Amino acid sequence: MEIDPFIFRLSIFILSIFIGYYVVWSVTPSLHTPLMSVTNAISSVIIVGAIIAGLAGNLDGDLTISNIFGFLAISLAAVNIFGGFLVTQRMLQMYKKKKKDK
Amino acid sequence: MSANLSAIFYLISGVLFILALRGLSSPETSRQGNFFGILGMTIAITVTFLSIGSFSSGLIYVLIFLSVGGLIGAFIAYKIPMTAMPELVAGFHSLVGLSAVLVAISAFLNPEAFNLGSSGNIKFASLIEMSIGAAVGAITFSGSIIAFLKLQGIMSGSPITFKGQHLFNALLLISIIVLTYLLCSSQSSEFFWILLAVSFLIGFLLIIPIGGADMPVVISMLNSYSGWAAAGIGFTLENSALIITGALVGSSGAILSYIMCKGMNRSFFNVILGGFGATEQSASSVDKEHRPVKSGNAEDAAFLMKNASSVIIVPGYGMAVAQAQHALREMVDTLKKNDIKVTYAIHPVAGRMPGHMNVLLAEANVPYDEVFELEEINNDFANADVAFVIGANDVTNPAAKNDPQSPIYGMPVLDVEKCKSVLFVKRSLSPGYAGIDNDLFYKENTLMLFADAKKMTEEITKNL
């Protein structure tokens, strides 16, 4: 019997939870705020679904409600992607080591 | 681009996201990690465009909405003050939630575009995945909005509770499952809309009973939810990048919630069920009212610190409110010029989100190797001359160690009282979030400095 592709996706999902578990425990507590903003940015990869929804065509070539929901989702996810990565960048620039020579 | 090739690219961007989180294990590698994240996102978006191939008339709108959203996001990222980071993160969570909902709606309305079957005849498994993604997304959205309003101060930070709240929430949760079942068996769209409405309501009701200082747990939890919502949509779209990212973000948020709960010695359910700090307040403030307190001014504080050889600074939410981090750093610079050793001690739940204090200190150019976590520094208090507590309260309360009756008993606290002298910058004697008195205020070696944190710090610097 063939294995349902769903099972493969489930395997990816479960293994990623474990990867996430170990990777996040190794994050230093002083970087927990950047961790939140960067996870925010990467979870906006949901924009992939929004782009598919926005570009889905129908026979007449008119825009459908489904397209419009896609556009809205694109702009929301884009706010998050740019905002999330840039604010993380801004925060990380601030973490500096003590200057040894003085 | 063939489906197999794009699947491989999605996998690559998933791996890059893992590396992005891995980079955060130390400040040196973190910037590189962020670059990996950006790269992963760029790959995912590019591949999506290439795999669609034939573009409909929607392309122009897609690009417009993408750039408008991007510009708004970039603008916010550059303008936002670091003290507003908790609000920003809560706001961003709500956007992830809402976009998950919107994607689920458009997949429901136009299943052909997503290969999910046809309208009114959507694949069973896809419907379940879609419902989960949409429901969790909606909960994330309305919950984050409430968290945002509470953090911003638009809504009162005190818990809002009503009778039968938990029972009502439980019923709503059960109704979600029932609605999903009905939706799958009947395929009728009404159930989908009701499901969304109920989920929005749950998110709202879930967060209103939780008080302001429990926000670190709430934000982490919503972070986790936004991940699970993304993963749910990832299953619907059969997209590995989304599934991997959703799982990463989901477990990341869950771990942060766990760390925050441990920092308060409270169980996750205790926080989620809410209402903390609302009941205890009246009982404790009566009997201890008239104890003597030593209060001083900036000169006394400056004198104490000038004669010290080591000072430990304990910042809390009050420092963020008063925006005192820059003034504090200037004071520390002056102390260091006098050859006084200064370190910072950070409690895990100081502030309104995980790592909040660290970011503020980093903003004020405090080197991160002078900033220590609770376990690293707690033994040093016994050897330090002065502890300078600025805007913190409950996290220093010795009652957590020696009063089994106290609501915060068992919570890990900073051993501030072991210092030779303690300086407390606070606006009044009022109890902290837990609603309990702090014995430390009345100790022989404690000097209270009643003032705004920023003004007091500036004055101390003048007197040094």
C-alpha cells in the first residue's frame, strides 16, 4: 500500500518541532526579544499562500473575492516581513561587547 | 518551475530559517542568523512567483500590496522606540494571525487555485487543516489585539473577570470542534463563518482576564499560536517551508512561555486562567501600613555609591516606563570612572516580554557582557556593596523565599537583601503587581528614593 503524502508532511512537522525545541533552548536569554521578532518575521512566510491566492486566475480574468483576500493578506504579511527583519536587525546592531582598551 | 524543484527550494528556505534561529545562540552570530532569515524569505517569495508561471491580471495588485505593506513595515521598524517593543511584537502577531485567516478564507472560496478540490467539494483532510489554521489564526489575531491594547495602556492592564468565564470558554472551545465536524460533513460555508466568529471571540475572552505583568507569558503564547496557525495553513497548501517555520515558531513560543512561567513559579494554566493579583491586594495592605521606612535623596544615594567598590543594578518595568535606561548608563559611566565595578542583574520576567530589559540596556550602549541572568549573578549580591533597584519590585521580594503564605512563594528572586545596602528607586511604597508588600522596603540597610526613575538617576549622576 502506498503511503499518503500527508504522512510525509506530518513527519516534517514533527521533526521540525524537535529541531525548534533544541535550537530555541540554545538561544541566549538576552536575545529573547530579537528571537520573538525574528520568529514573527519568518512565520510571515505565510505570504506564500497569500501570493497564490492573489494570483489565482479565473476564466474571465476578473478579480474574485478570493483574490482580494489574498491581496490583503499579502500586505499584512509584508508589513510583518519587512518590519520583523528590520527591527531585529536594528536590535542586534545594539548588542555590543565591552571595549577592552581604555 | 516544476513542483518538485520548487518544493526543494521551499525546503532550503525552511533550513535557512532554522539557521536564523540558531544564530541567536550568541550576539556575535546573531546578525548572520538574521541574514539567513532574510535570504530564506527571499527564496520562498521568488519561488512562489516562478512556480505560478502564468500571471493573471492580479499580478500588478500583488506587487502593489507587497510594496505598500513592505514600506509600512520598514517605516515602523525604523521609527519604533525600543521601549515599545512588546506592543510592536503583539501587533505583529495579530497580523500573522489575520493573514492566516485571510489565506484560509481565500482557499475556502477558491479551492481550485490551491489544488484542494472544487468549491463545495473540498477534500476532507484539507478542510480540517484549513479549519485549524483559520481558527488558530483568528484566536491569535483577537488575542494579540487585546494584548496590544493592554500594553499600550488603551485598555486597563488589570484583569477583567466575570462569573462562569472558564465554563463559557470551555464551551466555546468544544463548539469549535463541533463546527469543524459539521463543516467537514456538510461542506456548507455557514459553518466556516461561524467557526471564524467563535474563534475571534475565544481569542478575545482568553486574554482579557490576564493582568499586565503576566504579559511576558501572553506574548510568548501568542507567538506560539501564530506558529501553529502558519503550520495549519502549511498543511493546507502542502508547503514544507510553511510547515517547518510553523513548527519552529510554535515550539519557540511554547519554550518562551515555559521559561516565563518558571520565572514566576506559576503553572501555565494558572497564568492562562488569569485573575492574578486582583484578589490578594486588599488583605495584605492593612496590617503593615505603619512600619518605618528610611527614605533619602540623590545626595545620600550618590554618597553611598561613591564609597562602594561594587554596585549591582536591578532594572525592572519601571525603568522602561520612565525611559531611564540612558540616564542609568550615564550614571554607571560616572561610577566606572571612579573605579567602581558595576554589573546588571536581570530577572527572567522583568519587563513586559522575554528579554525586554536586555534590549533596553543594549539600546543605551550597555555592553552585553556586563549584563547577567539571575542564576549567573545571584551569588554575587552577598559580596556587593550596593544594589541599585530601579523600577523593579516583586522580583526582589524576600517573601518568595521565606513566607510560604505569600502568593509569590517559590518564585526565584534576586537576593538583593544580601547586599550591604540597597537603594530602591520607586515612585511610592505601593505594592507591585502581585499586590503584596515588599519586606525589603523596611529593612535597616534599605534606602528608599521616592522619585521618577529617570530624574532620580540624573540627579545622582550630578552628585557623584
